[in-house]
Amino acid sequence: MVNVTIRGVRDDVYRVFKAKAALRGISVQKALEEAIKLWIKSFDEEFSSRDVDNVVRFLRENPAEPFVFGKEEKFDLRVGREWARKKLGLKR
């Protein structure tokens, strides 16, 4: 565990935060830990959605040629993976 000093928090914000923690029956420390975890989680979700947006943008800018498999054709997944790696610039 680490001791942390936070400076520059507005008095009104801290008072409300402390009051809400007390109403829940938890310490300011516990409430702050929960707040930090929620902030980290929301940042991770935001980052992930930006990643998805980047992939969608890439695929729109670099469309794949459409293809149709015949009834007798079999798809080799390894070939598809290699094509995707090259198209997306991924390394093994």
C-alpha cells in the first residue's frame, strides 16, 4: 500500500465526495480506490472503442475484394489468416 497526498482538489468537490462515501458507510480511501478503478475501466473501454474505429476506418479505406465459395470449394483458413496479416500489416 502507498500513501498519497492529493493537492488542489476543490473544497466543494471533496466535501460532496466525502459525504457520499460516509452515506455508503465506507472511508474516503475506499471510495477513492473505487473511483480510480472506475476511471481506469472507462479509459480502457474508450481506448478499445477507438481501436475498433481505427480498424473500421482502415477496412473502409482498404476494401477487400469480394469472393464467393463454390459448393465444392474448401476454404483454407491459413491462407485467409496470412492475407489478413498482410492486409493489416500484422506480424506473427
